[in-house]
Amino acid sequence: MGTKAPSSDLKKLEAELLQDIAGAGDLAGIEQVRVATLGKKGRVSEQMAKLGGMAPEERKAFGQEVNELKGRVSEALEARKIVLEGEALTARLASERADVTLPVRLGPVGDGRIHPVSQVFDECVEIFADMGFAVAEGPDIETDDLNFTKLNIPDEHPTRQEHDTFYFRPKADGSRLLLRTHTSPVQIRTMEVQQPPIRIIAPGRVYRCDSDQTHTPMFHQIEALVIDESTHFGHLKWVLEEFCKALFEVDDVKMRFRASHFPFTEPSAEVDIGAEAIGKPGQWLEILGCGMVHPNVLANCGLDPERYQGFAFGVGLDRMAMLKYGIPDLRAFFSADLRWLRHYGFSVLNVPTLAGGLSS
């Protein structure tokens, strides 16, 4: 016959268990108390194991008391667990709190960089768009006719030689395609399909057999063309002056026009600006070539040179990027050096605008 556990023992056990529950300081501690109390080898389970040695009438009364104890302990465990979960959440919120007043972390967007040539390209487009110019584009692979002949460039001109131009293999009829040496063919294509007035810029890649500190076999140009019935050289000077002031972000710029010769313009000029624009007073910087469109070019495109006239000019985007941002070697533009790009590159969010400052 088994021994009956007095109710006072269960009350003492309950008091000890409730004390252990109240003393649990975290969720791991309350879980340990739960296992030690209600687990298979827990202290309440040990009391249930005593039922097998009791008489039937004792077993019923004792079993009821143990079940009531188990219920009260379970409620105490759950209540303490809820309190500890709340405390854990409060501590986590305090440690992981985000200060929404801090600057946004851009992540990969902040790591990316816009190449200086791309930045100057966008700056030039912004400037000329504000002056009413449209952007025109054409293929990198051109015909000899569009790249040279219709631009009034004679057959014996040095630029048509293989030491200066990249040619493809001759076709069966003897003609050859080439990598365009300037974006002027875009001007020809525009004049052939569009009646004046014409006001376009033609940015893009161009190719020449040349390579040194300031020349590469592939570089970037932006050319401009204006054709109508009344445009004159004074308009050309104004456009170039406004362009240079906007690009270099200065209030005034000194300019000089030196007489030159280009087959596709007459008269022609080389343009220099005072180096004050880039913080080097007392020097002159050659930046572009320009002139009034040659009457032969107009006639080659089906326009009447007696009625129409206009001007054209071409700017090297790579050179303008070097001057504006103090980059000493053109070859580094194409080296794919991430360290160089991180130093000279621009944020992807830094979109050039005249209102906000092109490079601010």
C-alpha cells in the first residue's frame, strides 16, 4: 500500500515552484523552469508518478490536487512568459531603434559613379536644349560619301588616308565603309531629310588612328548645326560664349577666334577661351573649331546656298571633361580603373540642371 502525500507537501511544492517562476529573468530561464516543473522528469510529473502506489480512494483525491497544482503552475508560467516577452521586445526596440533624422544610406546607389565624359555629355545636352537645340544621332559606321565627300573634303585630303581613318574591307564595287571620324555625317543626314530651319546637336563616339596623352583611337564629340535664312557669324559667337559660360559655370569668359581652315566651313575659326574659366589666369585654352557652313556642303545636301546659310562647330567632350574637372591624362578615361572612377566620377543622383548648377 502506497504512502499518501499530504496536501501540505503540495502546497510547499507550489510555493517553491511559484518562487522559481517569479525568479526567471529571461525567456531562456522561464523555459528551464517549465521543463524542470512540467517536463517528463519535472517536479509535478514526479508527483503524478506516485499515483500508481496509492489506493483507489487516495488516488482520486491526490490526482485531483496534483492536476489543480499543475493548472495553477501552468498559468503562472504563461503569465511570467508574457511579461518576459514584453521586456525582451522593449529591450530589442531600444537597441535596434532607427534614427529617422539621419541621412539615408544609399547603399549600391551611393557606390555607383557616372563617368566624367557621361557627366559632361549630359551637361552639354542640358545647355543646348535650353537654347532650343534638338539632339540628333547617327550610326558609328558610315560611308565615305557621308563622312567625307558631302562635307566638301577632297580625295587627297590627309584625313581620308588609312593612317588617320579606320576603314573596313572594300566591297565588291570598290566602296568601303569606315568608322566615322567626326559626328558631321549626322549633320549631313539631317540636312538631307529636314528642311530649314535646322538647329541640332550631334553627340557621339568618333574614331581616329591616334593615341597619346591627349588623344585616343576612340573619343567623344558633340557637334552643332544651325541652318536658316538669316543666321550669321555673330549668332555663332553668342552661342559659343553662352555655352562656355554655362559649362564652366562662370559669369564671364574671354574668347578669341583665330582664322583657320576646314573644308566644310567658310570662313573657319579655332576658338580659344581665357583659362580664368578653370582657375588658371594668363593662359589661353583651345577648345573647338567652328565656322559658317560651306555653300558646297549645303548644295550637296539639296539646300539652296543662295537662300540658306548657317554655322557649325564641334567640341571634344573628353577634352572639355579634362579641362573642367582637372583630369591630366585622357587615357585614364578608358582604363576601367575603379579607383579613378570613384575619385573623378559623379553620383548617379547628380543630374545636371541649369537651375541647380550643372556639377553641384
